Amino acid sequence: MATPLIEFKDVSKRFNDKVVLERVNLQIYEREVTTIIGLSGTGKTVLLKHIIGLHKPDEGTILFRGQPLDRIRRRDLPMSYMFQGNALFDSMTVFENVALPLQETTNLGHAEIRRRVMTRLEQMELADAIHKYPSEISGGMQKRVALARALVTDPQIVLFDEPTTGQDPVRKNAILGMIAQYQRSFGFTAILVSHEIPDVYFISNRILALYGKSIVFQGTPEEFEDFDHPFKEEVVHSLEGLQKELTGLHSRRQFKLRYQGQLRGGALGDAYAVAAFSLDGLDAVAQHLGHDAVQEALRSLGVFLGRHFGAIGGFSTRHSMSEYVTVLPSTDREEAEGIVTEYVHDLQAQEQAILDIWAAAQKRSNVDTCVELTLLAGLAQGRPDEDIDSVIARARQAQQVVSRIRCINQGEV
């Protein structure tokens, strides 16, 4: 494996007599999204502050690109920090908040600072808000301003300290969707800490689990699903509760447990079908209408999918950021095609609910841009001796466009 961008070797930290971190070992890799998860008060923020250099370990070593972190000057560390609650200055305009890091840490002239700030604000659809104060813009726009400020110095690493604290389930997913989108666009290394674990399976390349003052797991989200540890039992209820709040669907863990249970009990039948549904066009929706509109559309689709297929004995999960999977027990291919066709027909009758969400977003954002969301669906026949992931992969490969949802410009009749 490649050399870690950041590595902790036996790092310990105590405050007076309280041990917060004890012999922590971890690796973080470049251009990935790494999420540090753990229950509240377990030392995640302390760990994050060690990475940015605000804390120094009592024992152990922290390496940056293989070099001891304490030998590197702070100004030579290409890092930025996005605080809890955004930490915007109420007395400064949006432009002034974003310009502040350049004014404080560089010798750039006024014209160059303005150019860099406007570039970031335009990339985040904030150019019309440059003269406004934080209290005059929405919570979602405030998050984008905070992210623009974190990115204005072109950092290679951005640290996010509990970016979803105090938000409702839809807003939590919208914020994480925003972080994932801009991480893909700009290519920075993202390091998040969270105790609520919203959408952790969908946006992270790697997960680090902090439990009992140490890192007890580090690996991919898929590997975390097979992790057997008391920590897993404590946090899994958070994941499954959030999934239910968002869509009413099974979590991926519940989905697999039900699949395995029905497979062993013969309830899936000699043949069953798997349908994979994906949404294309979410980045355009996020860019023009905001991440809340994306999450509301996903939530509406998931709720309707669960209701429709649940009524005929099917069970579903949100499998990735924009993909849903449904198992149809005791169903052959021909019958499954008819069921999916009926679902698409019923979904088209429900499009107005999503269009209403988008219309409200257009009004809030004062935009007059039309966006299109494409629904793809694919089917595969499963066998009792087959792993569910193999069937899902075949269903995904068979996907075709089955529906398009297109908004109407405010100026159109």
C-alpha cells in the first residue's frame, strides 16, 4: 500500500490525570475521505487537533509524508480546518469571511486576494451573496461559505470537526453530500470526525473507529460491516436509526441479515429477483438547487420505493449515495419486469412531489435553471446458493433509463 499521508505511531495524550488517547495507531491516505467515528466524548476532536498541530502528543510520533510532524513548520502544512457551527464572523460579509485566511497568512495583494476569493465563491454558487452577512443567508449557504473559506488557501487536507452537529437527518446528509462533491471536484484529502455517523457508508473511503481511547478498527466501509467488536454494537443502532429516519428502508446491515435469514429459511424461493435503482444528475441538482433538494428527492424516492415493494413482500435498502436495491422473493425475471414497470408508472404519478421540492428550492435560491434527474433500473435473477453482492452487481450492469424527472423553468409556461 502507498505511504500514508498522515500516520500516528503509539500516540498517547493526557490532560492532568485523564488519559484521552492511549497508544493510538492509524493511517490516513492522500485524496481519500477518511471518517473518524466514535461515541460522544471519546477524544475525536483531540485526535483531530493533533493532526493540525494544535495539540502535541505526550508519547508517540505523528508523521506527515513520512516526516515527524513536530519538525514541520505550521505554515508549511497544507491544511485547513472547518469548525463546528461554521465559526463565521457575524460582523463580516461573506466576502470578508472567505478572504480572512489569505489576509492573515499570506502577503498577497488586494487584487489577487479578490480574484481567489471570487473564484471560490463562484465555484460554490455564492457570488450573489458576497455583500451579505451570515445572518442574512440560509444555513446551507453558511456551510458553503465556511467550506469556501477552508478551501481558499488551496489546502491539500481539510479537517471537518462534527460538520453535521445539531442538524436534522436530511440536512446531515445534505452537508455530507456537499463535502463529498467538492472533495471530488478539488481533490483534497478530507478528514471528518463524527459521533452520529450519518451516511458514513456512502461518502468514506476509509473508516477509523475510536473506542476506549484507542483505534480499534481502520479499513473500508465494507470491511467495517464485518467488524466484530463491542463498538460495532454500540454504534450500529445510530446508523440504522438514521436510515429509518431518512427513507424508512432497511440499513445495509439489516438488509443483509434479512436476506440471509430468508435464504436459510427458504422464503426467497428457488428463484428470486433483485432490482437496482440509480439516480443520475444529482450533482447538477446540487449545483443549481442545493444539497437539500438532492436529499429531499432521494428521501422521496426511497420512501415510495419502500412503500411500493414492501406491500408485495419485497425489502429494500439504500445501497450507496444514489442507489437503492430491492429483493423480490419467489419472483422470476418476467414477473419482476412487470413489477418494476408498475413501480415506474406509479412513480411517474408521484413526480409532482419532487417537482414541488425543486420549485421551493428555486424560489429560495432565486435561480431560473432547469435540471433533470434520470432514474435507471436493472434486474437480475438470483439463486439460493448465490451471494447477494454478486446478484446486485449483475442488476447494476443491466441498468437502463426508465424515467426522467425534469423541472420547469420559472419563466416557462
